[in-house]
Amino acid sequence: MLKDGKILLGKNSKKEVYLYPSMAQRHGLITGASGTGKTITSKVMAESFSSLGVPVFMADVKGDIAGTAVIGEMNENISKRVNDLKLNDFEVQEFPVRFFDVFGDKGHHIRARIQDIGPDILSMMLGLTEAQEGILNIIFRIAEAENIDIDDLKDLEKFLNYISEHRKDYISDYGNITTQSVGVILRSLNVLKNQGGEKFFGEPSFDVKDFVAKDVNGKGIINILDAVELYKSPDLYASVMLFLMTSLYNSMPEVGDVDVPKIVFFFDESYFLFREMPSYRLKQVDKIVRLIRSKGIGLYFISHYTVDIPETILSQLSNRVQHNLKAYTPADQKIAKSAADAFRANPSFKTYDAILELATGEALVSCLTEKGDPEVVERVMILPPQSRIGVIDDMTRTKIINQSPLCEKYDGEVEDDESAYEVLGKRLDEEKAEKERIEQEKEQLWL
């Protein structure tokens, strides 16, 4: 909810807590145990950004973010919180939403060409080792050198098999290519197929700049990726999210500090991105998080614990919301203490104790001041969302999808231009024909 051009996040009996739009691109973190209110907090923030004219991207892993597209209801719980917080200007409303889906079932179909995804993110999807990722890098380099497009999985499979059979022709220029590593990559591609991942690859390729849009009233579009099915394959989910975030970074121009962000990107269940991430890849992600600010993009990571996020990333997340944590074991207590130590202390209460006492919907919040300094942490009740809480029916979703200007662009038939599958198929046919010609000449000479 906006108040005097600022995002009002929460209140207590003495103070209101705001997120200043000019500080929103300094990134943020929303943490807490399951069921404590993280989703509602991100939803309230997304609504406020939209009201500011700032587009938002969110992943909907449970299906309940979709209600943002429908006007809210002043039910008993919402009315009570509005009255308790004395929100005199609170109004239920709907927000402009576009739905997206990697599988093309519950939103505009997000696709990407394999060569645009690149070997780094593709290796994450496939769960490859560093050595196997090296082989994948070689495949991409050969494709670029020979001007061959790799659009989808059948292209990549064809290329891998071709290079494996002709590896002696490439070893001197690119290094050793083992059939064992190629075999592992091919088996990993089959696993990805079984997860439905092949629907993500191909054309028309999604233009991430289509996320950066407003409606006719100047509200920022809230772009919702339906990730209920995608989330069942955590590595694929994390890889798709990283690809979209990286694509935004690569496509947006430098703007420096801005009064309001150009777009805000919420990365839900971000734990899955960083788990077991090798150091060389973490350095790449750290660089993107560090530099993406200058492009007017705010990143907000959502996870259970602060320790889910690597320290190099955590140090860049300046706007913090901490919901309740339980501390039944010494390990739990250590996590809660780490979360408490991340805040600028408030002399009126003990941060550690407060984290364990927070009710559902209540949180500890510390955002940056207008000068860029961290505020003293406050214990507040988060505002209720203005749109509906929960899922929407298929008819409503379909109507919203069909009314979107992106429907014609992304929801048609898959395009299949000439690429590696066709090019290498012709090359193999030519090689076969040449071998047959040579054999025939030998037979004629013998006769």
C-alpha cells in the first residue's frame, strides 16, 4: 500500500515502517518458517510496486499468488487487520497481471533457445560436474565456430552424438572430448525430458523485456510465472529463474540510481539456487547481483533462513523482512541468532527473542533510509494485501491470458527453423553418400 509516495509495509502501535522506492533497487530478503507470512509480504510489496508503476516478476510455486489478478475481499480477517492497524485509506482492488508458464499450460509459453541459455545455466539444469560442463562448453564453442544453431534438445542431442563420433577432428583445436562425458550429458538430457524440460527449449524465444510493461492506467504489470509443476523439479526451477534474472541483466541498459526501479524481481525458494553451488558459479551470480542494481533492477530473495543465502549475496540485500523462526535445537538457535545479528538492534526489545515470538503475519523489518542507512529494526504487523488471497479458477485465468497482447506472440505453434538437427543430418547423409561412392569406385577398380 502506498502512502505519500512510499511503500507502507507494516505498523505497530508507535511506528510505521516504509520501503523507500529510491532504495528498492538495493535488493532485499524475506525469510521465515513455512506458513509465517512470507508469501503475503511479497504480495503486499508487489502490489505497492505495481501501484508505483513498477513492473514485477514473481514465481508462483503454490498457486496462491494468482489471486493478485482479482479484487480482494473484506472478510473478517482482513477487516480486523485493517481496523487494528488503523488503515483509513485501505481499499481492496485488483492488479494488472500476466501469466507465464514454462510448460505452456497456465500462462504464456516461456521458451528459450539452448544457445541463448548457454552452457553454465544448462549445466545446472543437467546437474553436471565441472569436467562435464567443460565438454558442454566445447560443444557450444564448436557450434559458434561452425555457425550452427542449437535451438532445442534434439539439436543438442544430434550435436553431442556427432561430435562424439568425430571427436578426432576436434581434439587438436578444442582438447579431449571423452565418449564417457558425452554419454553422461546425453543421459542427463533424458532425465530433463522426463521432467518436461524439453517444453522450455525452442522458438519463439521469449523476450524478457516483455516483463517490463505497464497497463493503460500506468500500473506496473505483475508478471506471474506459474511454477506449481516446475517447482517439483527444483534444479530446473532454479535454473529457469536464474536464466530469467540473467536475461534481464543482459538486456536492460545502465541507468544508475533511479527514483523508482525499472522492474523488481522476486526469487522465491531461492535456497534451491544456491545449494551445492560451486564457487566458480557463485562468483558469476554474485557479480550479477552486484551489478544489476545499476540497471534499475531490484532483486528480492525469499527463503526460510538467512543462512540459505551465501554471505557474498547476503551482504548486498539491504531491505530485510524476518518472519517467525522456531529454535528447538542448538542448530535452530544458531540460525535464529544469525538472523537476529543481521539487524541493527532496537533497544526496546531483544531481536533474538522477538524472532521466536512473532505471530503469523508479524515480522521484524529493517529497510534503508532515504540516505541509504539501515533503519533500526522494528517489530510490526505486515499490512494485508489489497487483492484476493489464494488461487483463481481456470476460467478467470484463461480470460486474462487471452486478453493479453502477448497471446499471439508466444502461444502459437513451436517454430522449427533449420538448426543443428537438420544441418548435421545433411552432413551425415553427405558423409554416408561419399563413403558409398568411394566403395563403389573400389569395387569398379577391382573388377
